Amino acid sequence: MGLYRVRVSTGSSFCAGSNNQVHLWLVGEHAEAALGWRLRPARGKEVEFQVDVSEYLGRLLFVKLRKRHFLSDDAWFCNWISVQGPGASGNEFRFPCYRWVEGDGILSLPEGTGRTVVDDPQGLFKKHREEELVERRKLYRWGNWKDGLILNIAGATINDLPVDERFLEDKRIDFEASLTKGLADLAIKDSLNILTCWKSLDDFNRIFWCGQSKLAERVRDSWKEDALFGYQFLNGTNPMLLRRSIQLPARLEFPPGMGELQAELEKELQRGTLFEADFSLLDGIKANVILCTQQYVAAPLVMLKLQPDGKLLPMVIQLQLPHTGSPPPPLFLPTDPPMTWLLAKCWVRSSDFQLHELHSHLLRGHLMAEVIAVATRRCLPSIHPMFKLLIPHLRYTMEINVRARTGLVSDFGIFDQVVSTGGGGHVELLQRAGGFLTYSSFCPPDDLADRGLLGVKSSFYAQDALRLWEILSRYVEGIVSLHYKMDESVRDDVELQAWCREITEIGLLGAQDRGFPVTLQSKDQLCHFVTMCIFTCTGQHSSTHLGQLDWYSWVPNAPCTMRLPPPTTKDVTLEKVMATLPNFHQASLQMSITWQLGRRQPIMVALGQHEEEYFSGPEPKAVLKKFREELAALEKDIEIRNAQLDWPYEYLRPSLVENSVAI
């Protein structure tokens, strides 16, 4: 009993406020008090009032709220509600919300302290968490966009999504405005080039007049160099394919007269400086037909040597796998005629475009994050500490993925229009690649060790990924240690176990045979799994997303499609190169989409910088503060290192890493 001080915070995005009245109740251990119709929340405002409560409530457990409307339901985005108990020294309780309040139902907000089932021996929150999960499982249903793919949120359009998964209005306006600008630029470029005939590589400059980055301009000027070709496997937009060779690949058959090349490869192999990039995953993938014109896909193999100065240089390119009964496919060498060698490299870069966008970026970044997001919503109530830890890293993921499925990779979407794996091949590739999603490949310490990249000083991706993983791991360990004192408390958390099982057995279609756990038996195992989830949604996605504008704007460096088959002889002319690379419309559309998706987002939340406070109490805040300090130290180290580099690597710089898969 006594005078309570209540503060209510409303979101700052467009339309976050409401003209509807809001009714509040305070729920304590011993009683419940109705506060009446207290406010009409205004966008970006914090409302404070005091109320005299005659009942003895005890420790506050919930705030309940209900919105009343007469003519129309005006949704309200509530950030949080804070209640300070009676007296000058009364305890303050924070009730996080960060969701839309719609309709006239009663919404219960539990106090913000993270609690597992084990932490609630009296069962004060048992009914709430059970009812919340029942409602969530109705709202967040698994869907299957294509047979054989890992699962996604049910719903064909963004309007089918739960309202809390949709873009806030400012994000939506920016995204759609950028799409409009990209299409306008495309129309201008098409109109300027429709009557022209491109005869030289310099003609690609005709569409290179807006939307590029400074690094993209350097790529345009240097893309033919072997050193830059090799650099991209280490630090480009797809650093996930390169691995150190432990033997010569079985597919690498040497035609007569190639004994010297074989000896050179063997020498580099013995030195431990031989690396390979194998695109066999593309073998047999159906190629697109665009406007009645057949497109082409290759499955190259590139062998590269690491020099003492850190440069990675290509030694040989094989564009297709050998087939029984056929002569070995030709091997292309740096000593070949310049146009022959350049076309071979263009084929590799086009294949890298396909694997990067579909395997490394879409599947391992976007779709994997969506599995984590749906499972988290279905299995962990909002009071659970792991929900509070994970939820900032799942923001906007479902909507951006629905937009991808309805625009980029849909029937008649961007891939069907201009990408050589469109028209169904992209789905086949995603299905095939899904079988290679291993748990260890999502964890940089294991993945980099498996690929032999630990200690490669010129692999800045590897260095930064390891540092970021370690920082994330300490952050997760800090939160986990607050809520799980022993391994037994992890094993006894039925909600946590259901969440882990939901990801592995349901979302990933039974991935336990590829190392994903179905149970979590210890604190260490829990920390590793949660770190993997957060790194996937932040650093890993960033490493395959941020470089698109830099490396894909100059289309010859990463052709979205190829219009002639891979060469089988070394008689290559400039005319053949130009006839193989994308035409002006395909190139313009590639650059337009690259700009829209790869540009620096004006509305973004950097890693660890979310404003939402899902945890109450000083201990979680101290852990978050330490996390931010370590991120700032990494930021500074990367800045100092990059100042000394000819080609700075920034895709894991914390200030540029988005806090979730939101674009």
C-alpha cells in the first residue's frame, strides 16, 4: 500500500503512439490493484504519474495493460513500464515490452528479471509462461518454402507475419524508398544503353556512374590482377570456400604435357602453402533460360599458392569436373593468353557469385537465422534469460526473409530474371547445400581450423572472426553464469532443451548427424550453442553481406550470369569475353540490387548497441557494458590495422556489423 510512481515509455518510430486509452493494473505477490484509464500514449514520449494504492501488493510480479478503442483500433508500440514502490527508497521494477499492443485484450508483462523454470519454485510465473508459449506456437508456425529446405516462418507475404516481426515504419519507408531509387536508376541506365553495342570491357563504365563505393572503384581499376583475384577468397564477400590443401584434389586430372604444373603443385603442397577453392556444389545445377536465351553455370576448381608476403596467387583453374569416358577438361594457367586467363577467372568469379549469394549469404546467414528466430519465439517465453539474450539479434529477420522469398528468389523474381542459377537451379542448389550445414562450420574456431586458415596472416576475415567470436563467447558466458550455477540447472531447464531440439530436429530437418545438438548437457555446451546463434545472426551475416557493394558493383568481377558455355580451348578473343559476360540490362540490374542490399543502412543497430533493455537489475547491465567495451577495443584495433593496409578489411568491424539479419 502507498504511493506508487509509474512511468510508461512509447516507441519513437512513426505511428508508435496511439489515440486509444490504456488501462493498467499492478500485480503483486499478495494482491492486484487496478489503476484505471491512465494515458493516451504519444510517440517517443515517456509519461509519468503517481497513484495511491490501498492494498498491500508485496513484490511486484506483473503489470497488466489493456487498450480501449471506440471507433478504431490504434495500435501502440510500448517500450517498457517502470514502477517504483512506496516511499523515497522504494524499489523500482522494470517491465520490458518492446512490442505492439493491439485489440482490447489484456497483456501481461512480467518483471524484467530473467527466470528459468528452475528459478520459479513457487510457480508464480508458471501459468504466464505456459500460456504465452501456447499463444506463440499458434502465431509462429513453421512453414516450408520449398521441399528439402530448412524450415521458415509460415506465411507467404509480410502481411502474414506476426505484427512484432514486421519492419517499423521508418525502416519500411527507407527500404521501399531505396528499392524505388534502384529501379529508377535501372530504368535510366537501360534507356541510355538500349541502342548501344558493348564491344569492350570499358563499356561497363556506362552503368558505373552511381551507387558504387570507393572500394568498388578500386576493384574496377584492379580486377584483372591475379593478386586481387586471390585476395577475394581470403577477405572478399565470400571467405567461406577457401581451404588449405592436404592432398591434390581427385578431380584435378592433368592432360599430357602438364607434368611441370603437377610438380609445382606438389611442391606447394609439401610446403603447406597450397590452397583450393572447389565449386563442385554447382556441378549439374540446371542453368537458367532468360528471355528464351540459355545461360550457363560452371563448377570450377582453383588452386592457389600463398606467398611469403601474404599474397594468394592462382596457379591453375579447371572449369568443369572430369567425366568418365571424356578427355580431361582443359586447365587454364596464368601463362595462357591474357584473354583466355581473364575469361577463366571471370567464370570462377561468376561461380563464386552463385555460391556466395545462395549458400554463404542466403542459406547460412538469412535462413539459418530464421530457424533460430522461429524456434526462439516458439520455445522460450519472454521471461526466459536466453530469450532476453537472443531477441535483440533476431529483429526484422523474418520480414527481410519473406521479402527475399517474394522478390529475390521467387518465381519471376530477380534470380529468375538475371542470374544463371535462376529458374529453379537456385532452389536445387539450396537443397543440395542444406545437406552440408554442419555445426562446426558455424563456429569460427572449428571452421577455420578445419579449413586450415588459422595463422594465415593475410586472412583478416579469420583474425576478426576469431576475435569477435571470443568477445561474444565471453558475453554469453557472463549472462549464462548469472542464471545457471551448475550443469544440472541446464539439463533441468525443459524450455531450454525444447528450444535446442526445435532448432536441430525440426527447423534444420534433423541435423544431429551433422553435429548439431539435440540436448544441452552443460553450461559450456549452452554457451557454445548460444554463441553460435548470435554470431550467425551478426558477424557471420555481416561478413557475407557488407562486401556486396564493394565487390559486385563492377560486374565483370562478379558476373551474375554467363551467356556462353565455359571455354574448352584457349582460343579466346575479347569478342567472346563480351559475349559471355552479362548484357547491359543484366549488368544494370545486378548493380541496382547490389546497391540496394549492400549500401550502408541509415537505420541500423550496430552489434551490441541495441537500446532495448530486456533484463532488469545491475548484473546483466554490467555484462553488457563489458561486452560493449570489448567491442570498442576490437573496433580500435581494426582501425589501426586497416590504416596500414592497401585493402582495408571492415566487414567485421563492430560499428558496421548489424545486430541482427535485418537487410
